[in-house]
Amino acid sequence: MSDAPPATADAESIAALSTGDLVPDEFPDTPPPPAPAARLFEVRPKPGVAESDEGELLEVSIGPHHPSTHGVFRMDVALDGERVRQLKPVFGYLHRNHEKLGESCSYLGSIPYTDRLDYFCSLTNNWAYVLSVEKLAGLAVPERAEYLRVIAAELTRVLNHLCLVGFLVHDMGAMGTPLMYAFREREKILDLFESLTGARMMCNYFRFGGCRCDLPPGWVEVAQRFVDGLPAFLDEFERLLNENEILLARTQGIGVLSPELAVNAGVTGPMLRASGVNYDLRKVDRYGLYDRFPFRVPLGDHGDTYDRYMIRILEMRESHKILTQALRDLPAGPVIDPKAKLRGFRPKAGEAYGRIEAPKGELGFYLISDGSPNPYRYRVRPPSFVNLTILEDMCLGHTLADAVVILGSVDIVMGEVDR
Amino acid sequence: METLEQIAARIAAAVPGVAASVETNPAVRAQSSLVVGRDHALAVARFLRDEPGLQFDYCSNVTGVDWLDATLKEKVRVKRVVDGAEQEFEETVERRRPGYLEAAYHLYSMALRHGPLILRQRTANRVEDTRLASLTPIWRSAEFQEREAFDLFGIVFTGHPDLRRILMWDGFADFPMRKDYVEPDDYEYEPTPHDAVLEKARRHYPVEGAA
């Protein structure tokens, strides 16, 4: 450095203009403290994970705008070569404080907002919410309305699982074709929803004490035709996918979730049952009229991604059984309790937690009433938010490409995760 | 499942020094809660999970609740001597309740298929001391949900492995789910400014020199 030319006034003026990119001639002995943001996202190796002795970990931020993250979801991963050594989910990009909105509008006014939680399954969101309100106020639901709820919820489950399988194989590189087959069936369900509720996705159909309106003429026959065609479609879908070599290679033994961890981490829904834990709220809580319908709860053996795929296919077959019986037995009668008061509804003080088996897992609503027209506390227990807790545990040691598939098998919708 | 009173008695026997009380829920009697002191919450949680007859292995829902300072009106029956005869009167008594933050945990048992048991812990006040015990070491499902309660309510869970904001961004200072949260009055763009918006803008950006 002794041969370096002395600093001139010219060089000084250039340095003064610098934005900080110029490297100083001499480095200070101690590195400057990291910026607060850098400290928050600092990657530390997880204890217990063997570090490789060559090279450094590569930190990659996947998302929030990436097609494989299913919405505005971000994963900060630390990679050793191609292997995931650490994975931190980052969310909040779609946060609009749904719970505050729920606390600032009336009990009735919250129903359309619940559509926007898991926007694939607006009808099950409606159901979980009205179930909590009915529990809070002790309302009864007419039999026909209960049947309509079961039919709507099972159609929603079929729709959700179809899309999930389509997106999952799409993530594995089956670009388009299986997804479009799934969307073709989804379209039929959306048409049914449209003629029933007036909206394809934001259905806003259930009310405390029943449903908003009765079936349009001829609806049952159209629904029956769809339900009758479902097994043939599933057979075709399974023939296409089940033994596909790429699907087997990409999913078997990948992202194994042990039943002990699944229970402890509050994982629910098809993900929990894929790990072999028999816990389906339709059987456990027997809400609605589910004790009238004989159906089985499919369980997985290994808890890997293939089991999570297969559980969804099998659940659609069980939903088909429920739908067939419900459409056959649908009784006549009112669809809403005539004494149910929707506007100016003020339940007595108290609290209630109601939960249902939504397609993604346990969807719960926790309401505290202080006797006013708005809930004092309105809380959503979103299944896909809680199911993401163990995403890191499932992905550690797998390749980055597998992490994408594992995330796809978790089944998240950001409208519900971020709320 | 045993009644909540029986469970509270068993907790009192198993965890020395614990303050556990049952709070009745007037709307749904089966969903009454068990309030425990924060110093013993972790031990109580471990007992609830590991005790063979209870086995609350699944913590479904974790959330915060904000209770402001309030004046509660309670009706009490008092006996008074009127004209030499003792009579019962109903009187309204006002009681001041200092505000606090509360964390509620909805526990179920997947093994025995019972529940829910609602466990609550309460902070000392709403401002200075908002610490509670984290139950993430017992139930992993509380990890993100406690982070959310910290983010939106400002409850500090001691013993949480990774307590950061989760839904709001890291530079955010306030806690939006608190009842006394004031929304920011600035905004970026309003396509059709009208009276209320213009008034808000005038308050936020006062014109210098204007009367």
C-alpha cells in the first residue's frame, strides 16, 4: 500500500459522492455490527443437523412471488449444495387483520368475510363460523338445512382435494394435464355452487339456524349426475397417476411425518391421517348429521408425501358415499329456523369454540360475546397455518425440489394462513 | 372426562403451590376454563399432557384476548334488617377490574378423544408486565400461534424458542389486535377524496401558516 498515490482532493470528492459501494483501503479489525434486518434473518444451523465441512451454506429466499409457493408465501432456506439445512417460513404478505374486521362488524356481517379465508372452500368456512355462533347462542338447525350443509361441505371437500392433487403433480412437472382434468371436474362443482348460492367461489350461503335459500329446481338431479360420474373420473385419475414412475420417485419416502410429531404439532386433516392417526372431527365431534352417514376414515402407513396424496384420493371416494346417501335422503322442510334472528343478533355474554373438519384440517372459530352486536373476540384457528409449523422438520435433509413437493402436499391457502 | 373442578383439584395436588381456579362460561357450560398462574403454567401443561387419565396431547387453538380496565356491575343479595325483620335485597355493586392480557389454549385429547379443556393464563397488566409462560415446549402447535399472539397482542412468551413477529413486518411497533389500538391516520392514495378524507388529510398534514 506504500506505493499507492496520496489521496488527492479529487479522490476525496469522489469518496464523498460514494453510496458506500467503494471498498475502503483498510478494513477495520472488527466487522461492523450487522444491520437490524440482517440480524433478524440471520441463518443459524439447526442444532443436531450435521454440517458439511466444505463450503458455506447458501441462503435462498423462495417466494413470495414464486409459482411453487402457492400464493404469496416465502421460505428462507439455507442450502448445503442442494440439501435443505434450514427452512424458515415467512408470511404476512396477505395479512389484513381478518380478526379485527370480525370484531368490528356484526355477527351476520362476518359471514362474507369468512369466504375469503380459504377461498377454495368458502362453504366449509361458513359452516365453521355459523357452527360457533349456533353453539354460542344455542340455536337449532332444521334437518333439511343440515343435509344441505353436508352436501355443500362434501362437494367442497371433493373440489379442494381435486385441486390439491392437480397442483401437487403440477409441482412435480406434470405441467397442466392432470391439473386441467381436475379443473374440469371442479368447474362442474362451481356451476352447482353458482346455481345454489349465486356465486362460484365466494358462496356466503350458511346462516345461523340454517341456510340462506333453498335449492333451485332440478339442482338435485344435476348434482346427482355429477356425483354418479365421480367414481369413473377418480378411476381414470388414479390410472393416470397412481403408478406413475415420476410420482412414485418424487413422493415415496419424502417428507415423512411421524405420528407423534404430527399430534404434538397440532397437525390436522388429511396430513394427520396420512401419518396414521385416526382423528376425523366428522367422527369425533359428530357435528351436523355426520353420524347418519356410514363412511370410513382412510389412514396412511408411512406419513410420506405419497400417503398424503393417496389419502386425498381415498377421502374423495368416501365423500362420494356421503353425497350419494345425502342426495337420496334429502328431506323436505324449511331450510332455516324461522325463529332465527339474523339482523340485530345479540347473543348473551359468554364464549364458544366451534370446529369442523374442513378439507385442510380442523377449522375452528373462537368467539367471545359481551352481549353487544359485535363479537368481543373473534378468532380463527386456521388449519393450514398450524400445519406449516412442522414444514421445516419435514424438509430438512431433502433437496430443494423435494421441499417444493412437500409444501404442495401440506395444502396451504394464503388467504387463511395470513388472514 | 372428569369435571373441571376435579381436574383443578388434581392439579392442585400434583403441582405444589399452583393457583388454579375454574371460571364458568355462561354460554356453553362444557367450555368453561381453567385459569392458572403463569409461574406454574408450564408444570400444569405438562401434567395435563402426561397424566394417564387426561392425556391432553393436542393443543388445538392458542390465542390472546385483551381485556381493558373495566367497571363490572354485579348483583349481590344482601340481608338487611327492616322494621325489625330480616329481609333479602338485591343490590348492584360496582367493582373496578384492572385490565390484563390473556392467553387461551384449547386442549383436546386425540388418544382419549375428549375435550376441550380451556387453559388460560393472565398477565399482570397490559403495559409494563406482559409476560406469560410459553407452552411451546409442551405442545409444538403453540409455536406459530404464540408468535401470532405476541405479534398482534404484545404478550411476551418467556421460554419460546423463536419469538418474532409473524404476520406484521419486523419494524412495526404497535400491537394491532389490542382494543386501544389507534389506526394510523396517514394513507397513500385516495382516488375520490371526500369531506371526511380531506378532513383527515388536513389534520395529518397541517398547512403551515394557515389559520
